[in-house]
Amino acid sequence: MIKTERLSVRRVYAKDWKAIQAIWADEAKSAYAQYDKPNDLDDQSVSRRIAKWASFADSDEHMFFAVCLRNIVIGYVAFHVREIGYEIGYCFHSDYHGKGYAKESITTLLNMMKDRGAVTITAGTALNNTPSVRLLTSLGFRQIGTETVSFYKDSAGNDITFEGGNYELLLHT
């Protein structure tokens, strides 16, 4: 477990599934949900997926961290091995947006990754997801490209696309 000024950050436990289910249900109501793959929200799917995340507790290839305020899981951060380092993903319940919790926890985890020898962290987000773009920029990520992304189709079966930004952070220079 890692302690920050206000938070504790630890690997995800299987029992965290209800909290993560609430985070995903909250995210699904956001205007930014259209820019991400939808999560199944039924109890069985969520509990099975979070149990899978928890099974990686000793892995350096897939790392899932619960961000806790007191004992409440308010968000999560994930790292996945990629060709040139790790890719980061994150999601926080909207009740905790705008309070610096994401930046505080991710800064601590980026320092941990640097201490472990990680060199490059990449991230992707919709360019229209200005809170996420602002967060990545404030953490030192720089935009290195864009791509057209589609997770949905319209009623006629045509892809609904958006512009995604590709971001990179060099931990060791």
C-alpha cells in the first residue's frame, strides 16, 4: 500500500467490484462516456472482471490499483506493458472530480513506476475530454499524435468516430 497526503493506493482486491461497478455506472452517465468502450454493469460481469484484475496482484505486466479516500474506493489506475513501456488508464467517480485526487494518486504511481525502472508511459484520451487532457498535461505528458477512434455504430451501422490524442511521458531522460 502506498500512502499519499490524503489517499491510500493499493492493488485492486476482488471485493472492490461493487465500488468499481459504481464508478462505471457513474462514468456511463458522463458526456465523456461516448469516448470509451462501455463496461458491462451487471453484477456477475463486474465481479468476474474485477476478480481477474485482482488475480494480477503479483504481476508487473498488468497492474490495477484502487485509489481510496479513507476506506472508500474513489477511482482506479491501471498500467499495462506495451512495446515501449507501459500504458496508463484511469477512472474516478465524478463525486471526487476536481479535487486533485487523480493527480495526487497518479503522480505517486508514476514515481513508483520510475523507481521500478519504467522509462515510457503512454496514454490515450479523446481530445474533447478536456478534463483528461488537462490531467495528462499537468502530469507532464505531451501529445505525440492523434488517431480516429470508434467504439460505437449509429443506427445505420456506420462508425461514430472521434479524434483521440496519444500522449507520452518519459520518466528517465
